Amino acid sequence: MLSLLLLCVCFVVSDGLPLVSNHSSEIKCSLSSSPSTGFIKTDQGWTRAAIAKLWEERKRMSYTPLIRYKHPYFNGTSIYLKNEGATPTGSLKHRFAWALFMWGLVDGHIKADTTVYEVSSGNTATSEAYMARLIGVKFVAIVGSTVELSKIKAIEKYGGKVIKTSENWATVAKAEVVKDPSRRFFMNQFANAERAEEYFESGNYHLESTNVMHEIMKQLEQPNGSKNGSSSFSVQYSPQYFVHSAGTGGTITSVGRFVNRYNLPIKCILASTEHSVFHDWAVNGCFKNDSGANLFVPPGISGVGVSPLGPLEFGVTTSLLPSVLTQSVKVPDLGSTAAMYVLREVAGIAAGPSSGLNFLVALHMAVEMNTKQSESVKQARSVAVIVCDKGEIYLDTYYNRTWIEQKFKAKGGTKALDCYQGAIRSALNNGRDPLSSFQSCQLMTG
């Protein structure tokens, strides 16, 4: 007869960091006799139903538009704009939240009675609130005290609750989770993006996952445009560069891993903000012992350039993997904001400041391609970038000239903003590197 087993259930608070056993609180157990059998306490029926809901959501998401912008000076040079503002929650974080929740379900962190906690500047929390409501669990976002009101309303629209704080976000999240560790889970996007990214991509399996480069490549292979018919172009080659900024670092890391895994001829370029710690971490190995938080000058570029969790450590406070990058390009924050305006003007896409940052670095890389490449390869010049979110959530901030004048006063305010816009437009028309035209704008101070 099979022996009865004493099932010992040990609850461990997961803050998104590697789980470490607390030996002092372990229940002492002896080995059960053999042969024996036992059952693990899980609710696989609910979990499978929740995962099925996520796959249904993936079908509804389809492909976001891939829009071709032809450089006005360099013939045959294109910038492909992956418009993530077209997702159901209006940002790149929709596919990211899908991957985080898929990871949380598959690895058993999220159960039917779980309340999910997250730290976020807004967009990730909005998308996670959507996914939480989709599968039927509660969601709480820990946000900074200065987060845009429009983002708080968006989180609440999908049933999420918001805790605003001026303290360390992760400390607040962990304090909330420890109150009921068996029914609360800290998703921790900064640490776990690199884990969840394994669910971003599914090769040629019929259930296609959400890796953004996988999607871009599929769209570029189709002669008549993207899967949802939102663009029309014909190309033969993959982009030579992929440009993206880092918030958690998860997206550009997932793309870099995809590129390396399938040996694609694409170089991943990190678009870095003026006060980005990620730039100096990736290039110079800095900020491993110091978070660099005291070096940040607000308002910065919303959602990117800094980890709120402390000194940078891959898989703990950031999911940015420097080894998948070719280079990092750092640009002035007001220049990125100006590029956001130019993007709306030349491509008809109203997006946020991180999209302006990506677009500006893409323009820089377009000039570099045409300067350094030989004539024999110039027929395949293209850069792919992410349009991260919709501009409408920034109407009271980065699209508000009064706000610009106040927040960027030390950098020259709206006068400098106009200077940067003029420099970018002139560079587009004359084939110059826009970054080389910024000196006079940077000399303007409040």
C-alpha cells in the first residue's frame, strides 16, 4: 500500500527576484517511503482557462501597423515605424503585459485568488490592468507621485487600483505583498521582463507569440503590407538596424536575442536619454553599485532611461542585456521631444516622447548608413523603430508648450524646443546628421 504523504506547503514572498530559501522558517520534513505518490496543490483548470484567454487576446491583437517612412534626402532609405499605439491599450506595453501574465501563469505565480502588484510609470500598469481584468484577478499599480493623471485614469479604466508614492516604488510594492504573501504577487517588470521575454516568441508554432521583431519580419516578408492591411510596401531585406529605448530593457533584449538566435543581419541600437544610466552601464559598465538616481534631471523622457529599483543588475533591477547591443546613442531630452513633433509632422503619427527619442536616433543611423556603406549594399538601407504609445496621453505635458517652458526652462524652454525642431527638419532635407546640428540649441539656457 502506498504510504500517506505529509504535504508541506511553504509560502515564499516573490518580489520578482530570484527566490532564496529561508532555512530558519523551513518545516523539517523526512523523506517519504518508496514507492509512494502525492499530488501537488494547484488549480490547473483555472490556469489553463486563463492561458486560453490570453491566446484569444493574442488573436484579437493581430499585428500592429508597420508604416514605411521614406527618407526625403537619401533615396532608397526607409525607416519602418512599428505603431504600437494601435494596440488595445494604446502602447507597446500591451504585448509586454501579455508576456508577463503568460509567464506568471505558466510558472505558477498567478492563481485565481492572486492580486498582482506592479511598479510602473503608467503604460505598463495600464496594460497589466487590462490583462488582469481579462483573466479575472485583481491588480494594483504603484506609481510615482508625478505620473500623468491621464495614465492613472487609464489604469482605473481597466479595473486597476493605484497607489501613488514619492518613496521607492519597489519598497512600497514589497511592503504591500508581504501583508498577504500567499495571495499577492509582485510582477516586477524591471527584473522579470527578461524571463517573460521567452514567451514573446514562438518560432513557427501555429500559436504565434508577441516578439515584436518576429512580427516585423513577418510583415516585411509580405509583398502587399502588414497582416492587417494597414500599410503598403514591398521590401526584400531585413532592416539593418533596430532602434529602441530602455525602460525595463525587456523589449530590446528580446529583439536582440531573437536576432542572435536566428542569425539575422540586424544590429540593435539603444536609444538613450540625456540622463540615461543604461547608456553608461551598457557602454562603460557603470552604475553597478550606484543607481544614478541623483543624476536624473526631471522631467526626462517619460518611462525610459532609469530603473527605479536601484543599482543595475541584469535579471534583478533591469532586463537590459548589453551583450545583444551593438551601440548606444545618447541624445538631449529636449531634442527627443522635438523629434516627437517632427514625427507627427512628417509621418502623421502623434506619439509620445520615447517615440521621438527612437525616431531621432533612427534618423542618425540613416545618415550613418549612407555615409559608411559601399554603393554595392545601398539598395537595402532601412531602420526599424518602435512607436511606443499614443500622443494623446501627453497633451497636458510634452505637447503643452506652457509645460515645456516650465519643465525645460533650464534647457531653454520652448525657444530651444523650436531650435531642435528646426535643426531636425533641416537635417532631413539636407542629408545631415541631426545630432551634429544641435550645438546651438544646447547652448540655450533659461
